[in-house]
Amino acid sequence: MRRFTRVVLLPTVVMLGGLWAVSSASAASSARPASQRLDEGVLIKPLAASGQCLEVADANTGNGALVTLWPCRGTANQRWIFDARGRIKSGLPGEKCLDVRAGNGGNGAAINLYDCNSASGQQWHVAGNRLISGVNNHCLTAVAANYAGGGAIVNWECVAKDEQDWRLS
């Protein structure tokens, strides 16, 4: 009986492995070639730490999701799309935008992800190497020049500091 089990199971395992390989190959071939990809946005990098990128932490698509710095990988949670209405949209699924939390105009106001709307907390413009908020003309800032993974991002009065200089790539 033991011999029969081996004989029957071996072809079954081999067949299932073959099916997995076929389905994996067909899934890979359905990916769009690079020339057909849609615009997936840009990376926003601190000038002082080009290996880091602005990202939605843990690819969280919920309102209030934390925005931090993290080593660049080019994933959707690190891609940002500047739209015609002055908003910076996340590359993640859904209509979520870079947002000054609750439209807070004070120094140190948190930056998060929120449903895109027309509030001033989601209005941004580029001025040189700065990303300027529509709330109060303050700058997107890496807190205390902390460029380590998970470094906090806030809205702060624009001053001549490296932590407010960004590069889009």
C-alpha cells in the first residue's frame, strides 16, 4: 500500500507544480511593457538625503495616514502626482492627497494623507526647491533634519534650512 501511495502522489505533485509554473508565467506576461505604463508620479526626495523619499507609511490608504521619510524604492506609496488644482495626490489607489492635518496653520502641523478636496491644506506649489502649503505659505519640512527612515514631516515656517529643500525625480 505504501508503494501505491508514492506512485500516485508523485505524478500529482509534479502536475500541480507544472500548473503553478504555467500560471506564474502567464501572470508575468500580462504586465504592461514599460513603454505602455501610465504616468505613475514622481518621487519627492530631500536634497540633503537623496536616498530617502516622502512616503505614505505602510501604504495606508486611510484618512489621516502618516507621511514620513523612508529609503526610496519607487513604490506606489512613494509616488506623487501634481494635479492641475494644486494638489499632490498619492500614487496609491483612491483619491488621497498630501494634506496639512485639519488645515492647522501653526508651526509643526502634521502632514498626512486625506481624501482629496479643495481645502487650503491640500494646496501646494513649488518655489525653487521648496514645497509651499496653501494654508499659510509654510514649507514642507523634515523635522530637525532627521532623514532616517520614519523621519517626521511637518508644515513649518519657511527658513533657510536644508530640511525644507526637496527634489522631484
